[in-house]
Amino acid sequence: MRNVRYALRALARQPVFALVAVLTLAVGIGANTAIFSLLYQVLLRPLPYGSPDRLVFVWNSYPRMGLPQASVSIPDFIDRTTQAPAIEDATLFTQRSLSLTEGGQPEQLRALRVTPSFFSTLGRSPQLGRAFTDADAQPGADQFAILTYGTWSSRFGGDPAVIGRDIRLDGVPHRVVGVLPADFDLPSRDVSLLVPFSFTARDRSDEARGNEYSAMIARLAPGATREQFDAQMKTIVSRNVDRMPRLRGFAESSGFTGYSVPIRDQLVGNVRAPLLVLQVGVGIVLLIACANVANLLLMRATGRHREVAIRAAIGAGRRHLIWQMLTEGLVLSLLGAAGGLLLGLVGVRALIALAGSQLPGTVDASLNLPLLGFTLAVAFATGLVFGLVPAWSAMRTRNVEPPRLTIE
């Protein structure tokens, strides 16, 4: 603590130097903090699902028609869930707009129609109430709803008594049976509530093949691989073509098949490379900031030879002097990190506002332990560098003669 107090007094004696150095570091660390916050939430944060490494998005594909990724029809979904041994569970979902009437004022909301297997596939449960059951997804008897946490908080005041109440969606009463947890990342953006996805007899029939407007997520069985699942989907296509010869011509000319994508890869989309490039770019900015501060410290160190010589003359050992310089560097970098953390939080809010629709999942500007750990690690590394620069200079003062004191 004595070294820290001395370091603070030394910086206070040179306020202009301290201000310039701290601001320079704050800009470099702040830029790195902002980009790392996005990088962590998009690429590194554990997905809020049970065993997410076994979750895959499933798509149709028509490569010979120039359509590498297409949505899934209900018959395709049924085929894969009943005939592909590589999957343990699967869900089908699609978006729709619904008008919520509460207090006499209608409001358009985005809803997600999901099969009852939605929760078992993702390995999560509602925070309040229950999930949908097969009985909830019967045509004509599917007037049920599960609210997202945001909708429950903003439109219903976070009232637990909403469970069991009826709300009017498109003028039809729907019974609220659950509320999602706050950290439940939905596979679609800006969703306010879930409703059951019910299949009619026609939806299940071969007549609905090609009516592709839904997305599918599957959970691989323990030990199964995506390659096995993809091969099984090709086998299912061959069976259907043998069973329905009229489809053979189109299936062969279009190259129709199905394939799977790891859930994180699908959610991240095309933002992985830009985020990595940005992280490298702001890393270079931090290196430039470190170089500038190091130059300032070198200039400051040359003016401190007299001070170091006096302290050495009155008994301060080389180890003590080096440790003092390291402490000053760490204090300087921690002050810069504090400012950088504030700038980083402001920066990530601005980035989310500018590119929010292009960012997957629930990305926010909240403070979290990985972000704090990253900022402290950067501060510690830069502090060591800044401490070693003047320490190296101080070691060169070993042979500097201390000033002579004359008594008249």
C-alpha cells in the first residue's frame, strides 16, 4: 500500500502527464473492451440451452437451383423426426404477427409458433407456469400463449397472476400458461410471445410437400454426428422418391436434400469474421496507445534520474526501486482501465444501436465477469509493460553519482 500511495502522489505531482497517459490508455482499452464484449456474447458465451453442442439447425437445400438454404415443410419435419435415428428430439417453428388487445388498445406483436417439443429440444423450461403439451397443439383448440420475459415485465407488470389469464390475440382469447426466463435466447429476434404450432391433416399429407415456411432445430442423439444425420436425410429423400415417382424428376434436377448446421454457427451467421477483424484492429490501437504512453514514461524517466539517485543514496535497493516503478505502471494502467471500461460500455451501446439487427441472439451492454476479467488482464499486462520501461531506465542510474550536499 505504501508503494501505491507513493505512486499516486508521484502522478499527482505531474497532473498533465497523468491525464494524457490515462486518457490515451482509456481510449485503447475502451475500444478493446467494447469489441470484446460483442465478441464474447456472440462467439464465446455459453449458449443458454441444455447440451448446446448437440443442437443443430436443419434446412432444405436445392443446390442445382442456386438455393443452398431453404425452409422446411411440415412433411419434411415429420419424416426426419420419425425416420432419422441420429436425432433425439426436434422442433419446428415459424413467425406470425398477432394483434394483442389489452386495455382496449390493440398492439401488433411478433409471435413464434412452436411445436410442443420446442422446450424439450432446447433443454429449457418456462420460468413460470408450464410448457405447451400435445393437447395444446390440436387444430381449433390451440388458443394458448407463453410470454417472453420482456413482454411479461413491460406489458403485464411482471405479475405472476397472469398465468391462467386469457389475453386476446387477433380478437381470440388465448390462455397464458407460462413465462420464459430472462436469459432464454429465442432463435428469432423481437419475439413477444409463443403460441402452439398445430398441424392439420392436410399439413401432414404429401400435398403439403414444398410448402416450406418454417425453421427446424434438432437435438442429436448421444454419440450421433451431423454427418450421420445428413446421410439419413438423403436416405429419406430417396425413400420418398421411390414412394412418389412423380417427384423424381424435380428431386434430381434440383438436387433436393437436407443438411444440418451447428446452432452457434447458424446464430452467428456472417458476423464472425468482421468481429475477429475488429478485435485485431482495436488490438493494434491498444498497441499504439501503449507505445505512446511508453514514450511518455521514457521521457519522464529521464527526468527522474536525480530522484532515483537520491533514493539509492539513502539506502533504497535496486529491487525496491524496480518494484516502485512497476507499482506506478500498474496504478496508471488501472486508472486507464477504469476509464476504458466506461468508454467500452458506451461504445458497445453505440455498436448495438448501429448494428443491432445484424447481431444474433440477445446482445446487451451489461457488465459481466468475463468482460471485467478481460479488462483487468489488459490493464495488468499494460501495467507491467509501463512499469518495466521506467524500471529499465532506473537500473541504468546505478552508476549515477548522487548530488553532493554542501554545508556553508
